[in-house]
Amino acid sequence: MKQPLTGSALLALVALWLGFTIPAQAHPHVFVNAKAEIVYAPDGSVQALRHIWSFDEAYSAYITQGLDKNNDGKLTPDELTDLAKVNMESLPEVGYFTIAKANGKQQEFGPPSDASLAFENKILTLTFTLPLKNPPHANRSFGIEIGDPTYFVAFDIVDVPDAVVTRDAPKGCVVRVARPPKLDPATQLKLAQEDITATPDMSSYQVTTRALVACP
């Protein structure tokens, strides 16, 4: 059985496609401020997730090197189309850094759509829609988990009211978000000292964010 890529392998694949070399840096290597929207159909089934991921300034600068084709000092959506495409081709290998469960049963995803990249204020933001392969009726609950368990990519579901929201959810549904605790200074120092090629054992740490939609 083919094993899924780790976050490090995924980003190495993207960098290889673009002709870059990943620089050595502390673990985690990429930081993402994320938002998510859970999209419901009129019949109450969950149709898709809408992801909005904003990468840190250093990674944004690194991954967009050489993409300003007309050298006007700006990156347009057209100039970022190929990078968005390679992201969509690579993300299935890591399950889109997303787990979805309806009434406790894990769901499968269909091919993503509406992928786009924008570069504003030195930040690269990826937006895409991730449909559920068999849209479930989440009569009791629908939950998502977002993040990289290997912590190569550190996802931060921003602490704002619209960090995780629903669209067209049945009346009375409530969203609850459970963010992971901050790693203690000793653990952060240990991770920073890891070899660039290492994949630390993060199994004893909660590094992903969970959100649950509870309906009456």
C-alpha cells in the first residue's frame, strides 16, 4: 500500500517542481494561518469544506521566487496559476491536512475545485473548495481536524469569530473550536534543534485543531 507523504515530503515535492531548494530552518518549517467554512446543502447534507490558508512571510517569499514573469513587482493570480495547480496535485498525498467525520464516521474527499492563490502584503494565500465524496447528513454532528501531525507545517486556526464557520447549516447548529495547547519552551527548543531531515515523533502532542458542528 502506498504510504502518504509527510508535510516535509510534500513541500519538497512542490519545491522540486519549481526548481527550488528547501533552506535549513527550525522545526516547524512553514506556518499557516487558516480559516475554514463548512458548506451545507439545502437538504442538510455537508457538501464541502472551503479552506483559506495564509502562509508565513518567509515561506511566501521563498515559494514565489521567479514567478513575477513580467517583472512588474507584483504577483497576479495568472502568474500564480501553475503554483496553485501543483498544490492541488500534491495535497491529496497528505489528505489535504484535513480529516472530516460525520456522526463519528470518517469521510472521503472528492477532487478539489476553485483553487486560487493571492499574494498581498507579502503573504501568499491559498483558497480552495474540498468536496465530500459522499455528502453525509450530519444529523448529530460534523467534525473536522486540520493540521500536519508531523508538525513540519504548523497550522494555526486563527482566534477570530469567523475562523471556522458554517454556510447554510440547519437552524440551531453551533460550531465549537478546540485549538491545541501551546508547546512548552523546552519542546520548542528541542524541535528547533532537530536536524533538517528529521521527522520528530509528535505522537504524544496535540498539534492539530478540531472543530465540531453540533446540531439539535
